[in-house]
Amino acid sequence: MNEEELEKFAETIVERSTKIEEGDYVYLSTYSTETLPLFEKVRNKIIEKGAFPHEHLLYDSQLGRAGMDYEWITKASDKQLSEVSGAKKKELEQMDAYICITGRENENELNGADPEKISLRKQETKELAEIRRDMKWSLVTYPTNGKAQKAGMPTQKFTEFFFDAANIDWEKLEQKNEKIKQKFDGGQEVRITSENTDLRFSIKGRKGVPCNGEKNLPDGEVFYTPVKESVEGHIQFTYPGRKQGNEVTEVYLELEDGKVVEFSAEKNEDFLREQLNTDEGARYFGEFGIGTNWQIDRFTNELALDEKIGGTIHLALGSAFPQAVPEEVEPNDSSIHWDIVKDLRKQEGDGGKIILDDEVVQEGGEWQF
């Protein structure tokens, strides 16, 4: 592990992403001993800022959707899973910032757990996620052995690849993302085309949210919330959708009036069906994202990286982020938010196109403006 790279990453988390200030109460959590080198550096920087770290290591079952593990989900009763801990809620309400360093020894921790119990836990504890969202927060990915295995890379090579993507020139990314945002903010209809894909939707009146290292890390995207009932057409996703330890491959969706009306998958189609039936909002798209981190140039099976790949787009089933929706509009509400990635780069075929109001703005993963 390169100490200099680790130090730089920790500084980004504390200084840029969460902007920790003197006197802040900071909820700091991680679920793996592998992440401790970064955890300790972040903790030290919090202390140096004159703030107060509230540390949570390995288990945090009362945190809601963010703290689920296999033993808790399989052994807890429905009453336990549906109850919101008053003590945990009170603790969160007193925090000024939330930092979670993700990564587990077993990346398939929830594989085989009852999806209905997982959905129950997520639905009943949604208010805890909303409390976290209202404070300064950052979800931080870390290059664990498990993530390297998922990516099919040696740990050392994956670690180097990871820090190349995590410690980028943020000012340069900010300038590029602002250019993309300005272009799309001036448009009304987006159309995505490629083999077995022709999808269109309105972004009229919507403003893009550039992601320049302030929330999820590594970072690099610009996202919008489509007008809810405007989505029409069909899309074949390139990469598997991964959720709760389940891998769903060859995801295909057809939408009418914004709602998924037909779907299929090569693997785990039943899980896809369960997710779409979670609640009314689960069949609508809450996000359209454009990957802009060109240091991430390959699929890794790690969504926090894959959705940032330059030359890709992703669409999220479920909840919309309020900051991407006009105040007078009610954002799509759901207990799920599931991003699935489509690659538009020229690889085996011709790639795909992003068309904005009849203008091809990206082709084969390359910007045309």
C-alpha cells in the first residue's frame, strides 16, 4: 500500500468530500479489518480538525440498510427487522457528518439471504437513510482483496488502478463536468441508442448534478432525474446488475409512460422481478447518470467504480435524489435505488449514442462537442 496515495485519499475524504470543521460530530464506520489503514488515517484527520469521531467497526446492525449482514438478516425476527432503533436514530440526529468506508472480507455477504427480509429492513428503516442524507456524507470505496477478486485482478494491480481513479485532478474533472452539465441543462430530450436499445426521456426543467469528489469516492459523473412518466422505449444493459450479493445478467427493460412493463434477465430474473415489485416507485427510473472518470477504463464488478467509467451511462431503478428535482416536483419515492450500467464505447461493435434534442453529443463513448 502506497502511504502517500492513502494519505492523499484520506485528505480528499475529510477536506473535500465532507468538509469536516472544528466541533463536528462525525459518524465514522467500516465493516472490514482490511479497510483499517484508511479508517485510521481518516480518524486522525478528523481529530486534527478539532472534530469528534464516533467510530463504528465491523457491525452496525441498527443503522438500517447500510448495516445489514447475513447473520442479522437471517436470524432476526420480522419485529426486529421492522423496528427503528430510537437510540440509533437519536445518535444520527446529533451527527454533523457521516463517513462510511465500504468493503467486506466477503463481497457476497448477503447472497442467499431472504430478499423479502432485506426489503422489509430497507423499507422500515428508510428514515435513517434520510437522516444520513441530510448531513455531510461520503460513501468511500476501498481496494480490498474481495474487490480485486471480483475485478479479476491481482490485489496489487487493482490497488494501483484504484488509486489512479481515486486521486485524480479534481479541479480538472470539475471543469469537464460543468461543460457537460451546461450542455444537457440546455436540452429537453435525451435518447440512448445502441444494439437492442432505443430509449428516450425528458429532462426538461431539470438541472444536472456534477459529482466532483464530494459524495461517493472514487467519483466522476453528472446525473439527472428523468421526468418520471416520460421514459419510453427499451434498453439492454451491458454489465450485470449487482445487489445484495445477487448478480443479474443481461438485464433488459421495456418502459411505457415511465414504468417498466416488460423485463428479462439471463441470470437471476426472479431477483430482478422481486426488486421491481418492491414498491410502486421501483419500476420507475430515479436517475440517469453519465460516467466521466476516464481513469476507470474497465469493468470491475464494483458499482462504485463501474458507474463512473468514462463512456458509459447508468440508470437507477427506484428513488430519485431530491437535489436533482425541482422543488415543486415530488421526487420518485422507493426503498430501492439500483444503478445498472450500459457501456457506449466502441468495443466489439459500434458502441452507442447519446442524442440530445436530435444532436448526437456522444458517439462510441467519445464526446462530440
